[in-house]
Amino acid sequence: MRLIDGNDPRVLLVCDHASNAVPDGLVLGVPAEAMQQHVAWDIGAAAVTEAVAAALDCRAWLATVSRLVVDCNRPPEHAVPERSDGIVIPGNVGLSPAAMAARLALHAQFHDGLAALVAERRPELICSVHSFTPALAEAPAPRPWPIALLWNKDFRATELGLAALEAEDLGGPVGANEPYSGKVLNYTVDVHAEAHGIPALGFEIRQDLIGDEAGVARFAAVVERTIRTTLEGLCQPC
């Protein structure tokens, strides 16, 4: 797992689908081209996270293995997928107890490390960064949102963040619990933010908009401004 260090303790960024890397010696058995697609990682999310961390001078915690190896944004019992968006992952089928334990050790490494960061320097705001496809292979309806925020129960930061995003000229509607609901799928934020009473922003950015340097720069600036505005709102009155 990878830490980007920073001096501002107020914000902690998290990118649990940052990488499409597979550990040496592990064979997943999926086509090589699939490892470059969204099924293996959140395209553009790591680059946005890195840019925002630099702009805010804050910490960021990034996963360094593909979600096809272990999905850090799922509970342990659902963290090793046998199928994803129509693609079967043969190397994940019928794992021995030892092989499963090795995968879950990576999951624990990510979450134990994140828990330690939160305990060491409790942030005022935790922000997760993900990207999503313009459409799913198994459900090809177009997704119109350029960016969205997810939440489960704690709406404090999200209310401020949605207002900030609505003020941006993004060329499309701002998604609220789109393209899926944070009330259903929000494991990392639920465990490390909501369970500790820490406000959170769960960013989802459409991957075709952050597939190059210009797109990353544009949306990193949007995310940065949204975080700054949200922090100001959370601090009223301070």
C-alpha cells in the first residue's frame, strides 16, 4: 500500500481502487486487455488523488493491487470476486484456505494501515476517490453524470459537497448516490469515517473524463475546490 504524506491534517484522501497491479506469481486468468479496463481498477482515480493531495498538501492512502486480486472496498467475505461486469476470473475460483488467507492479508494491510492513519492524526474530513464507466457491459444504459457523491447515513459533508459541485460548470448533472448508492456499497468510508463520526465525501468521476492529463487536471481542481468549500462549511461556526 502507498502513502502520500502531507502537512495539512484536516483531510485524508483514500483511493482503494488505485492500481491494476497483480503480485508476482499470481495468475488471475483474465485477458490482458481486461487488466487495462475498469474491471481491474478505477481508471484515472489514482492520478486525481495524487493531484488533489499535492494541491491540499494532505495525506492520501492508495491501494497497490488490482481489485481483481482483492477488492478493498468490499467486506472481507466479498473481497475476492469470481466474476465482475461479465468477466469470469478463473484464478479466484475455488481458492484454497491458504490462498484466500493470502488475499485477505492484503485487504487487512490496506484497512489496518488506513485505521492507523486515522488514529494517528484524526482528520476533519475523509474523501474517497473512485471513477465509473460511462456504461456497464452488463447494463449498457448511458450514465450522464460527470461526477457524483456517494453517502450512506452521514449527510453532513455530502450536503455541502453537492452544493459546491452544483455551482461548477461540469457539462452534465451532478449525481447524488449515482451510479450506485453508497447506502449499498460504501465499505471503506463506512468503516473508517462514518463508524468514527468523521464526515466524508465519496467522489465518483466518470472515467472517460479523466483518461488523460487535461481531464485529470480539470477534475482534480473540481475535487479540490469541493473539499475546500466543504471544510469551510463544516467549520461554521468555528
